Amino acid sequence: MSPRLLALLLAVAPAAACKFDGSGLGGDDGPGPGDDGGGPGDDAAPGDGAPGVDARPPDAMVDLDADDDTILDATDNCVDVPNLDQHDEDADGVGDVCDNCPHIQNAMQQDTAEEEAGLAPDGVGDACDPDGGAINEILLFEPFTGAALPAGWTAVGGTWTVSGDALHQTSTGATPVILYFDDGSTDDGWTSLVVDTTLDVDTIPPSEPGNSNRSIGTLVMYAPGATFGTGYLCSMFDSLTDVSAAALFLTRLTDGGSTVGVGPTGAAFDLGLAADQTYFTRSRAAASAQRCDVVARGMSWNQTAADLTHTSGTFALRTTASAVSWRHVVVIGEVTP
């Protein structure tokens, strides 16, 4: 097949729609101009229809790059949204900026769960939609692709850096450390939050005086305070007095750093926290209901509660005596019940 015919067939092939909108980032340059089949030295006059370099190409070949990001549609993983870097966090073939579940593989981009409730698709794919009976939206997707903390993140203790497509917290001291998000657009006022993360445990220190507990958690309905802030804490907690198994706890954090249980006594994991473990976590809060879910090693655990203390806020990441790397953070909010 000739190159011109192949290009024509690619140009008229239907392109997949993108639901999750975002902004593209800089990356590799795509093919440049001059690939329309005309070679140097063609003497055809401009606009005469001849196949010279100055001739207008057939209409079917005018636009092989619908989003003008220099990545031709035939190889662009988001044909309608500019994304020079072609970043695809979940490696499902759909680029982050148009993936309706950018952190969970869903190549078909199915978004039909709301139809059973008589609602229109909400743009959050079924693979990551926390509630198919409500209209939700992705409020924040952060894949940590840069070389510094993105705008809107503030640290309360700890050592937080970004590299290698991940966020790293390297301090393993006994004092809890927190990184919270507030870009000013929400005024810390989200009233419905679902926070998804995938994290890797890097280092868990051995037992030592004053360092008896380790934990890794997510705070929802979080409000910064004079010391640590307040909110609901979904925490994977491991006591060094019993390292056989960690447990998932749902607690309420006070600004002084202490926690008050609002859920059951804890859901025991199969193992204690250790380096080289990977966990998927989902922490949610809306109105008077809270829930924590953790998935690892083909198993899952959850905790639920119905507490009335905090009804709005932002979210935060928190560790104690643990070095951790987060691959991404995704925040989903409910728009209508």
C-alpha cells in the first residue's frame, strides 16, 4: 500500500472520544510538515492541484492532527486534547488528559452506570466511579510527573519530593507528618470527597525508643490547624509491639495529633507493613458517612462509620515512622445525589 493511501485511510478512521478534560504538558515533538507526499524539486505552481510541495492536499488529508499537538492522530493517545507528553498513568492506551479513569485501566472508557438510575453519563468511568447512582466528577488528578511539588500542596513536617513519576516522603521519625492540598479554588470546602491513591512502602524502621508505631494514611474533610489539623483519618496502622499484622483504622484526628476511633476496632491485614509493599487506598466522606477501603495482594479490607463532627474540608496524606511513595492521587466529588 502506498504511503499516501495509508495516510488517507488513517485520516477517515473514527477517533475515540475523550471524556476527562485536562491540560497537556510539554514532551516530544511529533512529525513535522512536508509529509504530504510531495518531494523537493517539484516545479508545480502553487494552488494548481498538482502534487507539488505548494499544492493544497486533498480535503481528507488536511488534518491528520485534530488537536494540533504535533502528534498525528494515528498514534495520539488523546486525539482531541493536546498532550505532547502522551502520559498514560494506568497504561491502558488512553492518555491521562482524556481518560475518564486515569488511574485504573479501562481502555473501553465505559460510562454507563448512571443509566440505571435514569441519569446521563457523568464523565467518571465505571471502573472508578464511587457511586453509579449519582453524578460525580474528577476534581483532581495528580500523577506527580514533574520535578517539584505541584502548586496547591503544603507540608506540615516531613520531607516531601517529586521524582520518577511519584511523590516521596522520606522522613521516618516518630512524629506524624502531613501534606495537604489547598489550591484556593475550593476554600477547603468540599462536602463530598473520595480520594484514591496507589502507594509503595519504601522503608519501615526497626523498633526503637519513642518509635513504637508506624502508620500510612489519608485524611478527608481535613482542615489545617495550629499543629496537625483535623479530619477523618483512614490509616494503615502497625504497632511494633506486634509486627505480625497491620490493621486498617478509621479515626477522627484532633489538632493535637491524637485520634479518636469512629469506626470498628480495626480490620487486620494479613501482614505487617514492610518495604516493597504496594497498596491501593480509597478514603471517602460525605455528610455523616465515612468509609475506608484498602486493596493489596489480591485481598481487600474496609472500615465504615457515621460521625457528625466534620462535614467539609480538603484532604491530606499522612505518615508516621514510614517512608512512602505515592504514584498518584485522584479526588472524586459528588455533584448531585
